[in-house]
Amino acid sequence: MSAVSGNRGRGIELRYDPQSEAGQQLRKWLDLKWDAIEKVGLVAKGSFRQLARELGYAEDGGSQLKTIRDSIERLWAVSMIIERGSKREGFRILSSYASDENAGKLFVAINPRLAEAVMGERPYTRIDMNEVRALHTGPARLIHQRLCGWIDPGKKGRVELDTICGYVWPDQGTAEAVKKRRQIARRALDELAALGWKLDEYVRCKWEIGRPQLSMPRCLPDGITFPKPRRNAPQVPA
């Protein structure tokens, strides 16, 4: 949804005092609390088919559109609270206001924290969706997402294999399960290597991983300007 809002999409600012009935309903459904009440949100105005293309679906038939709709509704059910010092913010991840499955259109409100990233006001982790689409397995996608969170484009980081396994399976496992997980994690790393990631097992079960450099335009066609990528400190392996 963030990509649809910012990258050649239809992002509309949702201010704290919307005049339209639709805007007021969207703010209400975001369920904003405390310091988030007066912050600006964002409305993504687009289509299910546009979102399907962004997600990498080869087809945009009824089953794919239903999957997207169900996913949006599950995200709508998630609330979060962020506390920093004396300040607290609370909101849903997003709120779906209207959709027309026959026409394939939808309006979705994005919470203020995500809106700040889309509008270039907050550092964020950029994940190359072309890489995501090229990955074949769920574990590879989860590992890719987590590595992108702390390895900047063009940079390297070191991590243990068991830490990588924890990205996919956070619970403790039996000795046999751990062995199987390590095998799956290694195959997932092979998928990353096929995308141009540099992997060096410098000690058994300890990896140095290099992320490819991204080419990121400073200003996209719709006028949304992205911030410079943040500098992440590599995580200490757990």
C-alpha cells in the first residue's frame, strides 16, 4: 500500500481535520490515539490490479484480488502503540474505507507513521520488490526482509546461521528441527546469492553478507520524494 501511495500512485494527504465525510470516516477507522490524533495520514487511491502488479502477481483474476482484499482486512485488524519518553502514539496499521471489486478500485488510509515514510519525512528500510518477486520460498522472503532491515544497500554485515534461522522460526526446536531449519536457511541464502547478494561463510555457520547497491531516484514521477537511506549499524548475532 505504501508503494501504491508513493510510486506513481494516488497518494492523498489525510489531515487531522478532514472536511469530507469520507475523510472523517477514514480518520475514525484508523483509531488514532494520544499524540497521533493530530498527525497527517495518507489515503492510497488506486486499484486492486495496480496493487496486484506491485505484489508481483502474474495474473490479476478473482482469486488474486480476493487474496489482496483479505490481506488488507487482516492488516486493518492490527493495532499498534509506540511509546518514546513521555509521548505515546496509537493507531491501526491501516483502515480500508471503500472498495469496488467489480471495478477493481479501492481507497485505503495509511497510518501517520507509514505516511511520514512515504512522504519522505522519516527514515525507512527500502526493500527492492523486484528481488522479492524473484524469490521462490517463504523462508527466503522472510530472511530477505530481515536482512534488508539492517544491511544498507551496498553494505555488508555479519550474522550467524542460527540468527538467520530465528528470522523464520522464532521458537525453540529439537535438535532434529534445528538441523532441518539450517538446511532450509542455507537454501534460502542460495536464493539471495542468485539475486546478486554476496555471501561468504568465513567460519562454519557464520556469514558475511553483502547487499547489492540500489539505484534510487531522488524524485519519482508523482512528486513523492524519498529520504536518503538510513545508516544501519549491523546487529550483533544472537
